[in-house]
Amino acid sequence: MLKSRAEQILDYAEREIRKNGFDGVSFRDIAEAIGVKSASIHYYFPTKAELGAEVTSRYANRFINSLGAPDDPSETASDRLLRLADGYIEAYRVESSTCLCAVLGSIATHLPEGTSDAVRAFYNRLRDWLSKALAGNKTTLTPNLVVALFQGAMVLSLTTGDETPLLEARQHVVSCVAQIA
């Protein structure tokens, strides 16, 4: 099935932001890459702030939805945290890039308002998901600690070119929850 022009724009913008940061992508680059005029990009996304917000919201929805229900009674907290860990590992494995919101979160105070709002919304949704996923488990892990551990492991993996920090974070988080269950 052919992707719509807007999806092509969002796909390219996401890849470039994940690799080169928000300032590393331009409407001109996107237009050249997908074979249209720059005005066509502006038709779908009048400003870079709107493009950034839409890329971020789309990524956030895809990532959070991939985690499944945080309170499914047929699963353990370990099962849920495995999915989260695997989501981070998969994000790393995609062209050796990072979680889109990790890239944007590190510069959130310098982003246009709509884009920074979308990044903040991602982290709020992720922490809410984690609160529910960890509910009833007596672990000392908190949503903030889990997010920080995976974000830091991702940065370290990218810097060293080795996914071992992410794999270690996965093992540690899951074992912390499994020991208490």
C-alpha cells in the first residue's frame, strides 16, 4: 500500500530528527528526499513547529500503544517492563538511532512550543503507563527511575555503538520487579 504524502514527510522527518536532531532537518531536505517541492511540505505542515509536534505525537502514540495495557491482570509487572525494555532496544536497533523523545527531550527548552509540549506529553504518558504497570508491586523502582535508566542506557549504547547498556538495563529492571513479586 502506498503511503500518503503526509506519511512520507513524517517518516523522513522522524528518521532525520532521530539521527541529526531537530535542527538537523529542513523542509528543503525533506522535499528533496521525497521528490517534491518545498511548498508541498508547507501544505501539509505550515511550520516546522507543527511538523515537529506531529512527528512527536505520532511517535509517542506508536510507542505507548506498542506497550499494551499497563494493568492487564493476565500479565506480571515483569512482562510489562520487558515490553518497555524491548521498545527501547528496538528504537536503538532502528538504524542505530535513539528514541525520538530522548533526542528532543534533551533540547526541549529550545524547541518550538508545540513540539516541546508533545515531548512533555510523551513523558507524562510513559510515566503514567509505568505507574499503572508497577502498581501493586513493592519494588523501589519508580516511573522516573525506569525512564531515566532506559534513556541513559540508550545514550550510552549510542555513544559506544554497543547495545549492552540497554540489555543490562532490561535485565536489571525486570529482575528488580521479579524479586519482589
